[in-house]
Amino acid sequence: METGKNRHIDPSALSKARFDRLSTDEKVDLFVDGYRVPQKRSKAEALELLRSKLDQNSKEKPIRNLRIYWSAAASIVLIALLTTVYFYQSTPDQIVAAKGQHLEYALPDGSNITINADSKISFSESGFAKQRTLNLEGEAFFSVQKGKPFVVNTPTGTVEVLGTTLNVFSRDNELSVSCLTGKVKVTSSGQSVIIEPGEKADLVSGILKKSTNIQTDQMAGWRSGEFHFDNVPLISIFEEIERQFNVEIATKGLENRFFTGSFSNKNLNEVLETVCLPMHLDYEIKNGNKIKIVPKAQ
């Protein structure tokens, strides 16, 4: 015999006297028990189920007091149901890679994403089968299954592919898209370019530029912990170190300096040595995660 809160009461066998002895919570639970809707049921299906339940119950012999309770409970359930359906349909799935973390994620269509540190992807799982569209803030590598157009929206531009592997970087006002296989269309500020394997598109001072003869093994080396830079602002290098190691770096007087070189994200001290030594910089680590960078004393 079932006892406690898991006990089920049959409404059709409930007399008015017994019903009146139930607490308010039990009366509402009694009503709700017949109106459970699967989480992923569509809004139309959920409303149709509720209407059919109410039509069925309206044919039963009315009890004056019972009508009041059921009407109030119906309002409560309807509001909760609509809120749940709206939340489910309008809230996108979000995958976030924190600082110091890389994430791999498989999309519903079989495409795969590797998300770089301090980056996030958002998309609607319920609508992804019809429209392969997602949003990116940060950097990610995509291995896209062939099929319908695959669109990556970023704050600085849009990337469209049919089936390919590519790397997309979008931070602040920067956009850089590298193509490893297939063909990619990049659009930003009314400008569009198409890139193929070994090419990349960069948004530079509001102008979308195409570069060729790019070393493909360096386009997304960050996936294996390898970072390659060619005449990149030194400030951007230290920002990347912050993301990869989850540290805070304070710099001064480095605005017009640039770095060319490579490093891995396996050891923080080695990375700092690799960058600071040729740039004639000193660094100091405090409390494990706070770093101060200054020019070497003359």
C-alpha cells in the first residue's frame, strides 16, 4: 500500500466530504496529477491536452465547491504551463569554456566544435535541425558535417559554410576566419569574401581582407596547446596568456610593440620567458595568478 506524499487519490471516487477535508496543497496536487505535460511537448500539443482534460472534466457531475478549487487550480497550471513552454522554446543552449579551459562539443547534426578558453557558443537545439545557426563569442574550431548551410554569427561578422573545417576568432572588434578544408563565406559590415583551404579572412580597421598561403597547421594550433603569432600586438599576446592560464596580467608602455613567435600553454613560466626575454621585459608573479610586466631597467 502506498503511503505519504506518493499516494494517488482517484478524483472520481472522491466524495464532497472527503474532498473538503483535504488541505489546499492536496487539492491542487490532485488536479495537477492529471495534467502533467512532458517538458519537450510543443506549445500547441500542451494546450490541446489541457483543453481536452478540461472538456472531459466538465462532463462530470458538478460540485459547487469543487468547481471553485478546480477553476483556480486550472489557472495556476495554465500559467505555469505557458511559462515553461515559452522558456523552453526561447532559451538557447549555451556552452561556455572558462579561462584556462578548452571544451569539445558535438552538435545535434554531428558537427563537432572545439571551444577555446574564455569563449562561448549558444544555439537553439530544438530548431537546429531546420536551421544550422549558432552564435560565437571568442574562438572556436568547427568540423562541419555536409548538409544545409551552417552559419556562425559573431559580434563582428557572419560565417557561412556547407561542409568544412575552419577556425573562427571573434573578440572585441576583431574577426579572423581560417579555412582548412572546403569553402567558407565571411560577411562583415556589408563586405563579403570567400576563402578556401590555406586562406583566411581578417577584419582590419573595418575592412575585410583575404590572405593566402597560410600554414594550415598553425591556423588552429591552440587545440593542441600550440600558439603561433606573426607580428601580433604584444598586448594581444598577454591577453591570450590570461585566457589560457586564468591569470591577470598588468602591463605598462607596451601599446606599440609587436611579437612574432610561438609557445605552448603547458607551463606559465616558460611562456612568460618565451615572450618577455626577446622583448626585453621583466615579469613578477604574485599570489599565483597576478602578473606584472615591466620593461627591463636600462
